[in-house]
Amino acid sequence: MDRLLEIEGLTKRFGPITAVDNISFSVDRGEVLGFLGPNGAGKSTTMKMATGYLSPTSGAIKVCGNDVRQHPIEIKRRIGYLPEGAPLYGEMTPHSLLNFVSDVRQLSREQRRNGIDHAVESLHLERVLHQPIETLSKGYKRRVGLAQAIIHDPDVLVLDEPTDGLDPNQKHEVRELLDRMSSTKAIIISTHILEEVDAVCSRAIIISQGRIVADQMPSQLEERSRFHNAVGIRVTPDGAERCMSILHEISGVRSVEQVIQSSGLSELVAFPVDGGDIIGPVRAALDDNGLAVSEMFVEKGRLEDVFRDLTIGGPGDDVGGATMKEEADHA
């Protein structure tokens, strides 16, 4: 495995607040890691330390084998970073900003031309290329921020809320871009959008109160949901009670809930014992009893439930706000 990012025992304290608490993980080339957690959990602080923007209280960080504190310039050559909020120079145009970033990164003439062309084409910036950034929409500003992160074709991409402010079509385009780049890079995405984990990520870490509470593939996290392998059934309201009675008699069914009633249909969910596969027995029982249903489907699991279960009791807005203020004061 080509290990591009290694984090060991990373801790960051701001006075009495421990924003990141002794976390360790690594990311290999070809992995897209979703970094999840509630506000104030320590996601942005971790990403700032991984990129060398913020010094850790303790712990070690290596990027492409180089220690962040010992080789700060070298690791910045290997990293593309999109900070939270896409801070940009508003008076510049996207074209002048990308040229400025190319200068700072000391790209050759060919690297500059290829990098700008690729970034502009990939993020569809052609029509705003010479417009002042301060006049752009939030979505376009986010795309310009992402463009500067990929212009030098880095080995490691660290992206804090990369699709924030984008419309559904723009989100799809960015996800496709990340998918195309993923085989040659290690990519970390901090996001609140759980559907993004399913769409893009090969692995997910959930962090709460500065600590890692889960590190698994998205499908493995979904298996931890009580909805994993649950069977949803839509029936007419007059058949709902009978349907529930039939489901309760199936040995593999742990419980049955009526979750919604709208558009002339009732939706029931049959939950399996220990996440077992119950679609066959459910279908057979309904057929044997001559009960027609409008729709039947199997749930793969709900990430939002797992996220909530793992992060309940995490830091509130006041703590998160204090953490972010401390970060700004110490940056």
C-alpha cells in the first residue's frame, strides 16, 4: 500500500478545550476518506494540522513520508487544500488567482498551463474566468477554491466541505471529478452531507468530541443501523392492520412500525432479528395470506441513524464556537 498520510496520537488543545484528542489514522493512495462529525467535533482542526496550517499540541503527522513539522514546504507541495468557507482574494478574478497560486507554488510554464486548463475545464469556470471573485455566487467561489487546490496535481487532497453552496448538478460534477482523481491520490473530505459519503467515499471516519468513534467502509457503517435489512411495505390504509398482524407472526421479524401514511398509502417497516435477511419470509407470508401490497423494498441501512447514535452528547454550538474562535486566535 502507498501510504500518503499518516497521523499518530494527534492532539490539539486551546487552553482548557481539547479540540482533537489523541487520534490516529492513515490514508492510502486510492482511498477517499469521508471525515464526519457534528459541529465542533474537531474535523477542521484536524485538517488544518494535517496541512501544516496549525501546529499540534502533540502527535505526529507525515505526508508522503515527510514529517509536517520538519518538512513544511515539501508537504505543502504534495497537498491540495480547500479550507472551510473558501477564503479567496475577492478583488482577483479566477484567472488571476490561479496564476497567483501557480507563482506561489513555483510551477513551470508547462505545469501552469496544464494545471489551469485542467482546473478550469473540470470545474466549468470558463464563463466567470475574468470576473471579480467577490461578485461570484457562493457555488462559483467554492469551485474556484477547489480549482486552486488541484492546480498542481497534488498526491493528497484535503477538502473541507467541498460541495458547500453547490446546486445538485454542480455537486454531481464535483463528485465525478473526485471519483476520476481518486485512483492516483489520497483524498480526505470533511462533510455534513451524509449522501456524499455513499456517493464518493470508500471509507468513513466519524469523530465526536475530538475522538474517533468509527472508522469503517460506508457499507459497514450502514450495517450498524437498525434499518439494515429492514423491509419496507406500502399498503392501502385498510390493509395496514392486517399486514402488521401477518408480519408479527414471522419468526425472523423483531418488530414492526408504521412510519408514514400519505398519498393514500400506509408504509410499514419490519425490522429483522440481528439484521438478518427477511425479505423472502415476508414476501411468502404476505402471498400466503393473499395480501396485495403496492410496494416492497429492503433498506440497506441509514447513515444518519448511525451518525446520531455515535455522536449523541457531542459538543454543542457554544463549545464549537469557542473552539473555532480559539483556532482563529492561534492561527
